[in-house]
Amino acid sequence: GAAELHGAGLHALRPKTVAKVTYLLLNLIFLLALAVLALVLRKRLPWRAIGVATAALLGATAIFDNLIIWADIVAYDESHISGIKVGLAPIEDFAYAIAAPVLLSIAIELTRGRRGGY
């Protein structure tokens, strides 16, 4: 009854076969959706600028993530990351460096010519 459910907590409501969600899985879902949108807009996006920005962000991420992990400013739950690392930084941390230049370019392109847009 209700007392048994309350005693078991929310764990009683969770299905036993829930897939484990990892940062890598979340990144892949988001990057795949972004890739589809970029593919649709591929002829309108500044790919050279995106490439330069992505390279710069990947380099900065590699340097600064390793520093903040080494300095014990941040830590990662090993059960939620793939284990693939660039130095001390989990590979999942690099998704934003890939996504940000593309997403920003898409946002600029989609708002181009609109009142208040670029």
C-alpha cells in the first residue's frame, strides 16, 4: 500500500530496466541534432570560421579543463563518463567546444535580417 511505497521511496517508482544516461550519450544526442540542423543550413554557414573557432575552443578546453581538474577545482563521477580522456579531462567535456561555434553560427544565420538581428 501507500506505506510500503513511502518506505521504498522513489526507487519503487523507477522501472528496473532504465538505461544508464551518461554525459557521452547526452552529448551524442545533442550533437546529432545539431549536425542535422547544420546539414540543412550547410551552404549558409561560415565553415572556415567555424573550424577556426572550434580549434581554438578545443585547445583552450584541453588546457583549462586539465588545469582545473589537476587543481581539484572540479571532479567527475567516473560512473557517468566514458573513461576516454585528453590528459585528465574527460572527452565529454569537449562537446561544447564542438557545438558552440556551430550553434552560434546557426543562430546568427537564422536571425540575419530580422529586426534587431545581425
